[in-house]
Amino acid sequence: MVGDVHVRNGLIAKVNPEVGLSAPEDSITEIDAAGLTLLPGVIDPQVHFREPGLEHKEDLFTASCACARGGVTSFLEMPNTRPLTTTQAALDDKLQRAAQKCLVNYGFFIGATAEVLPDLLEATPTPGIKIFMGSMHGPLLIDQDALLEKIFAQGDRLIAVHAEDQARISQRRQQFAGITDPAIHSTIQDNQAALNATQLALRLAKQYRRRLHILHMSTAEEAELLRQDKPAWVTAEVTPQHLLLNTSAYEKIGTLAQMNPPLRSPHDNEVLWQALLDGVIDFIATDHAPHTLEEKAQPYPNSPSGMPGVETSLALMLTQAVQGRCTVAQVAHWMSTAVAKAYRIPNKGAIAPGYDADLVLVDLNTYHPVLREELLTKCGWSPFEGWNLTGWAVYTIVGGKIVYERGKLHTDVRGRALSFDA
């Protein structure tokens, strides 16, 4: 469809299916979007922006700049900062920091610990409770079935799980100790470790009819499990990394390919793609988890797991659409509409009158490579460096204000705290 969109007071006021929408007298900005494609702004529902406590890797300002460049207009951030986001006070601190620093909209998960604090059920605003079933140490690791069940049994807010079986991982770490090839990471934290944890979380969600979201699903086995048994109150996501990268990446980029859950086989790539296309997997998240190149250069297993993603996710997926793997409309659904629906974020995820004017204009006619020197994330690297992509953001609009414009950031723009309807 070719047409015009009129924005007023941060909201979409009118969508005209024909070019030539007459501008009102108080109109102050007109964007000539000829040749560009308008999409709802990306909502990235799983990021680690490292503030407070780990700002040498990333901070809310640099991360939100990367978001703006990548067409991401809202994000949901995880609780494993320092201090951990496990209390209303810690949540409030993040919200205050974001209000001062973030160019895009923001929301923050509350983290579960072995001590089920009242704030876990009462802290607000939050999209839900994050549980690390594995790949974690310290207070956020919930690797005992009884503790997990206690959390599922209390309250009714959404639970998002990092589903890996910590006991199996620990056993296999001992089994493969001494191997420094980072490719062993995918063997240690294998498909079975992921499946075990997802099966357990699914059982508890069914037992207590608890709203469950499975983060960064990575295996064919998990996808097939959900294909056979997925209650209406369960959703799942996948990252571009788990769709587009596999274990062959270790040979090419070493520890830069190391993440949790790990990269899998080409077969897993294919099954995950099909599950996404079929609606078994509901949407896409990046799990943006930056570490410095110096940290990543440490030999395995001392190298940390995680990779950045907010800057490249939309272009990666739109490149797949242009190449025929999916449609542009599907990408918009997976990266915005379905996320807003799952987390009950009002007025987001659609280009329609009354919706918030969180929008991105992309160029589907021009290819440009991922270049390290152009990245805005503080960590300064990407696992997709050198990939030639189309669909890069040309304009990113947050609340009706242009935050990114043809390579230039408008750093005076500030996003707003997201709300989550009960």
C-alpha cells in the first residue's frame, strides 16, 4: 500500500491509503518517505543493557542509541544487573535512569530469587518475572524444582524462563573440563539440557495455569514439544542468532559465537524457522547481551556468553524476507505486533489511528554490510560483521519524534516507560 500517515501529539492520527494527505496548519515536520517502507517500531522483548553495575560493557544511553539505529523503539530489559532487579527500589532506580538516558521506550523485568520476596508479585510496572533455570550463578539461579514450583504457584503475573537444566550443565562441565575449543560450549549445554528445563516449565505452567513465556528457544526438540503441547497461555520466542547462525560459527568467529543457550545445528535452524512460520514460536527477541572484545578474547571457558543484537535484528530479518524466507508483514508481526499482544503493551505494534507513533522507515532496495566501525553499541562488535543486509532503518520515530534520521541521532529525544495492562 502507498499512502500517508499523519502523526499528532505522539499518536497516529490518520492513515490515508493515498498519497496527498493534506497537512494541517500546525504541521511542523514532513518526511519524504518515497521508496521507503513503513513498519511499526520494533519491540525487543529481551535485552541485557548492563546498567547499573556493568556499564563498561553497555549502558542505557549507548544501548538505546543502538536501538534507534536498528529501528527498535521499545525494549524489555532483564534483571541481572548490579544490584539485581529484585525489589521495587531497584526497579524504580532503573526507571529513573531510563527516563534520563533512553532515546526509546523501556520496561524492566523483576528477577526471581530463592527467597520469594513480596516485590516479585507486587513491583510495578514490569512485564513479568524472569527466572533463570540454568546458565546463571548467584541469587538469580532457580535450579531446584521445589523453589520453581513455589514461584509458579503464587500470583498470576507472567513468568519468562531461561530454560536450561543446570544440573545437566554442571555434570557435563565436569565431563568436558579442560577443553578450550569454544565449540564445546554447544556440547556442554546441549539440546537435552534445554529440553529438560522447557518440559519442566511447561508442566508447571499447565499445573497452575500460569502464564508462561519461553525465552530464546534454541532446539528442534523444544519446538516439536510445543507443536504437540502448547496451551493458550504459553508463548515462545527465538533469536535471529538461533535462526541464522549455527555451530559452524565457532570456527569463523570463535568465542564471539558463544551465547546461552548456545548455537545449535543447521537442523535446529530449520526446525525453528518452520515453527516460527507456523506460529508455534510467537515472536523474535535479540537477547542483546554485550561483552567487551577484551572479555570475549579470554580462552574458553573463561570467555563470557552473550552477543549484541538490537542494531542488526530488523535488517537481518528483513533481508530474509526479501530473499523469500518469509514476508515483510510476518517480520512486522514477529518483531512488534505479537510482542505487544503477549506482554499486553497498549497502543503499540500497529500502524493505525490511536496507536502510539512508534515507527520505522526502512530501505528494502539498498544493501549495506554490518561494519564494526559503524556500530553504536558500546561493545563495538557484532557476530554478523560483514553480512550484507537490506532493510536498514532510515528513520526511527519514537512517540512521534524522529530519533534517528539517515545516520544521525537526535539524542535529545526521550522514550517513555511502557505500561502492561493486567
